[in-house]
Amino acid sequence: MRQLQQRVETQQQVGESLITQTAVRLLVPFVQLFGLYVIVHGHYSPGGGFQGGVLLGSSFIMLGLAYDQKTVLRLMSERTNILFGNLGALIFTGVGALCAIFGGLFLDYSALDVLIPLGPIEWRSFGIFLVEVGVGLAVMSIMASLFWDLGSAGQMDEGL
Amino acid sequence: MKALALLATLVTGAILLYGTMDFPAWGDPQAPAAGRLSTHYIENAIDETHVPNLVTAVLGDYRGYDTMFETVVIYCAGTVVISVLRRTRKENPEQDS
Amino acid sequence: MDGTLGIIVAKYNYWIYVILMMIGFYAMIGKRNLVKKLIGMNIFQTAIILMFVSSGVKHGAQIPILNKYEVIKHGVDATGVVNPLPHVLMLTAIVVSVSITGVALAILLRIYRQYGTLEEDEILEKLG
């Protein structure tokens, strides 16, 4: 009980209020799940890489607003974040380059049919999915790092 | 100076308002923008990509170059923001450039 | 639907976008504060995005998400589906506008750190 009291007190030092922090802590997993859903379900409903990436990034922005910036950086360090951004851009260009390597045009996904024989049309659908995942990762990373850098003026300590 | 800015704004707005007279009516199915290319997308996108969401199909497949350089643009924006703003902790914030 | 009333009904959305664009344009060239200029640029971009999206509208058409099996079996009538091309272009334009805003805010922060102000004429004075 005393431990809990202590934890609550230290948390209240870094952020605004207990209600906001608890609500954000409960909400963040669902926001991230919804972001993944929007990316993956972009073929069949409104959505796609850009929108889902913004949702994923906004979950980190929410954490940064309710808690301290240090708390967010403990969960997702700056290095990991930039790695995700690089990975996203690399997935997109890499898929395009793979298509060219396997004998098609650049970004013509049906050329990847020699890799796993799904049929050229299904490969187009699957190639769009791969590309959307790359876009989502890149957008998530850039949104989070924009907020972190602008909110703390490049110091990465306290944040807003 | 402000009067000049207002004048320039009003002249530009008047020219654009005059230009809207040649625009197609709102919601016109026969408008030039609904012409050849978008008709091709709507009719053939599902046969060619098996993606029911036409916006995703056009974004990811037909206009893949556009989206790829889009990603590169936001990647560059993130890199620029980090390189302009980021300061290492050892530096004294008072003495910055 | 003819005469003046017909023209107003057919064109009023473009007029609204032109007025929105004028607001943004005036903020860009008439204001002295750099943050206000940036907000004006955002309003300008919003007007352009709205104009492009409204150019894809067709009366009585459905959204561009179709039933896959029905389309493969029967085909689709192009006049019954909203034009998807402006949506794609504006989807990318929105993301570009967000990244432009981010870069501009970073540069503004740097300018404030250097000169201690965001007013245009004061910065010009300090530049000498």
C-alpha cells in the first residue's frame, strides 16, 4: 500500500493529474491496436499506411503529454524510433528494388511471383500491403520524433 | 504595406473567382476530371490488383512512385528536424550557436 | 436550375475555397509575425486540398470501396463511383503539409533561439 502511494506520488510529480495519466495508460494499447488494424485493413476499408502510422505515432504523443518525456523515452528510445523510421523507408524502396532485381519494372509487384508463387495479381495485392507497412512505420517514427524534438526544443529531457 | 497586401489578395481572389466560371459544376458526373484516367482506375483496379479499396490500389500500385517519394519526403523532414533541433546533453544551453 | 441561382448552386463551393485561400494568402504576405505566416500557409494548403477533393465528387455516387466479387462478376459503372484520384493525391498532400509544418516550426524555434524574437522587422533590424 505504501509502495503504491509512493508510486502515485512520483508519477504525479512528472505529469499533470492522476486521472489523465490513468486514462492515457488504459487508452494507449487500444490506440496502438486500432492503428495496426487501420494499416492491415487498408485493403478493405478506409485506411492505409499514412493514417495508421499517424495513429501509432499519436499514442506516443499522448504518453508524452500525460507523462514526462523521460517516461516515453524509457519505453521507446530515440535510437529505436529512428531505427523504425529507417526500416520503414527501407521496406518501401527495398520492395521496389526487389521487383527490379527479379526481372520486372521498379515497383511492379507482380515480378515477385518467382519468389513465392501466389499468382501475379495476388502478388500485387500483397505488395501493396508490404508497402503500406513500410509507410506506416516511417510515418509513426517521424510523427513521434517531430513531437519529441519540437516539444522539448531538442533537449529530450522534460518535454511539454 | 498592409494596404498593398490587401490589394494583392483582393486582385488574386477576383481573378480566381472569375476563373471559377469555367469550372465544371459541382458533382457533375461528366466533368473533365472524371474522364479517361479515373474511369480506367475504377473499372480495372479490382481486376488488376484484387484490392476493393480503390484509393489504396491507386496509392500503392498505380502511383507507387508518388507514394515512395512521399515517404522519402517525410523521412527527410524528420531528419531535418532532428538535425536542426537536437542538442546533445553535454552542451550548455546558454551557449548555443 | 438556370440563370443566377443555377450558377450559385453549381459554383458556391469553389467560391468558399477561394475565400479561404484569400485569408491564407493575406496572412502569408500581410502579417509580420512568422508563426502567423505559417498558420496562413496551412490555411492556404487546406483550401487547395478541399478544392481538389471536391473536384472528385459525382452526384449520387458511392464511395470508392467496392464489392470485390460483384465487380469481378458483373463489372462496375464508372459514373456511380466517386473519382478516387483526387483522394490519393490529397492524401499525400496532407502528409507533405504536416512535414512542411514540422520543418517550419523547427526553423522558427532555431530563429527564436538566435534572435530572441519572431517579428519579421525586428529580425531584419538585428541582421543590420
